[in-house]
Amino acid sequence: MNNNRGQTSSQVSFLIRWLTCSLGLWIAVQLFGSKTTDDLATIIATFLLAGLIFSAVNSILKPLVTILSLPFMLLSLGLFMLVVNGFMVWITVAIAPNIQMGFGWAIVSSLVISLINYLASSIGESERFNKIRR
């Protein structure tokens, strides 16, 4: 019974991360990119798909790219991670339909998405903390 509760919790956590990534990508594209359609249903489907693609790219490709770029990260004292994160956003935008963004703006967008994910995780952590305190 306890295992089922943990599985449900991880599913809810994945759903929240997916929606947060989708929201972050939507905000980033609104600020720094362009979309090729104005149909609301298509836009919602596009950004939900883009959020899923972004999650997959970060899970599969980012560890490999991070390991390969370790020398650059050491030389830049970690600042090269901005380029790696921007590359992940750029790949996501290149794969997802109906949205476009240049590589430079993808780097800036990665900062926006990171901030949104940080805020969402902070809210989630404060909610968990308040539940534990009760």
C-alpha cells in the first residue's frame, strides 16, 4: 500500500514538472521566440509536447553533453553550463512544431525556464514543509 502511494506521488511530481516546463517554454517563446500559429488548441498542444520533449532531452541528452563539456565548465568556472542549458532549449525548440528560436535567445530562455522551475519547486517545497509541520 505504501509503494502505491509513492508511485502516485512521483506521477504527480512528473505531471507538475511537465506542466512547469511547458509553461516556462511558453513564456520563453513569448519573450524571445516566435510561434507559427494562433490557434489556441494548437498552441496548447504544441507547448505540452514541447514540455515533454524538453523533459526527455534533459533526461537523456543533458548528462552526456554535460560530461563531454566538463573541460569547458572547469575553465569557465561553471558558466559554460548556461550554454549547455541553452543547447537543450534550442534542441527542444528545433524538434517541437510551430515554435522557433535562435540559439542566443535559447541561452537566455534557459535562464527564464530555470527561474520558473525554481519558483515552482520552492512553492512545492513550502507546501510539503507546511504539511509536515501540521
